[in-house]
Amino acid sequence: DVKVTQSSRYLVKRTGEKVFLECVQDMDHENMFWYRQDPGLGLRLIYFSYDVKMKEKGDIPEGYSVSREKKERFSLILESASTNQTSMYLCASTMVGAYNEQFFGPGTRLTVL
Amino acid sequence: GQQLNQSPQSMFIQEGEDVSMNCTSSSIFNTWLWYKQDPGEGPVLLIALYKAGELTSNGRLTAQFGITRKDSFLNISASIPSDVGIYFCAGHGGGSGGGADGLTFGKGTHLIIQP
């Protein structure tokens, strides 16, 4: 079975802090995605990556950046956290050519105070 | 990005009842997917639909890809307590959905089952 893991289940940070959310998948998947999930808004795509060192903006990239230095790891970075970035963050991965069957990690619930 | 309208927003049903939920879009999709999310977990794929008109089952779950490619429904028969959770539809392809190759998600249907 595909395993997608996220470094923290819960995280509390202060406004202005730099925040790193880590995601690792163990199935040699090429594509990785970061979403945020908010009540009443569903899941919204922040960034995705097709390959190492490659990244593409999703629907809501503002305030975020990403890093993909190794195939199995995709990091989401909040350069200066703000309270409106309090959310559930979900990482997903797929094989190349199978962008639709995304496997999700358990999520990181981030609270920015 | 594209919007998916998922309904109902929530459902309160008795154990054993059948459940039906649907998603509609103003644009076409090439793939429709249905996910379930349990509290504190990430979404898990239930059913993937690849062809207009396709009807697919997974145990007590049945989903259909609408002929117009703009809608899909999910049915759950004889609901049981472990069916509780949030169900999401998602579409892929067919336009500018989901930021190029991401998925466009509906806002979810929250299923609550009363024993």
C-alpha cells in the first residue's frame, strides 16, 4: 500500500514565524501535491510538483513556497506565517500519468496565533 | 479555478437507509472521483470513474459518471455506522480545473448516521 506521511499531525506557530511542513511518500511516485482544507471550502490546491526540483503553482499559492530536493519528499514552506494560514494541510502523491488517483497523507493541522 | 457543487452539505440518516449524494459542474471533466475522509485523517479514494456514462460499484457503494461529463453521483446502500464521515467528489481534466493537473474538489457531504 502507498504510504504518505506528514511530519506533524498538529502544529502551533506564532505570526511571522517560518514554518516547514514535510511530506514523504514511499512508493516512488513522481507527482506530489499540497492542499489546504478549510470548513465550507473543501480542498484547495496550493502547489504541486512533477519531478525533483520542479514546482507548479496551484489555485492558491500566495504566501507559500515549496521545495522538492528528493523524489520522495515535498516540503511546504510558510515564509512568514499569518493567522489566515490556520488550516488543515494535506499532502498527496500519484504515479506519473495517474494524476487523478491521488493518495493522501493524514494531514497537519496548523494553528497560527 | 473551477467549482464543483456538491449536495447535500450534510445528511442525517438512520442505520440501514440508503444514501445518495451528487456533484455538478459548469464545465466538463475527464475523470470523476469520490473520496471519504474520516475525522483527523486524509481523504481515501473510494471510486474512480473514467468514461461518461460509466457506472462502477465498490461493495455497497455505486457511483456514476454523468453522460454530459458535468456531473456524478454516489450511492451507499444499507448504511452502517462506519460509513460516517465526509464524502468528497473531485474532478480532473477537461479544462482549467484544480490548477492544471491537480484535482478540483467539492465542498463535501457530511454523513451522520443515527443508530
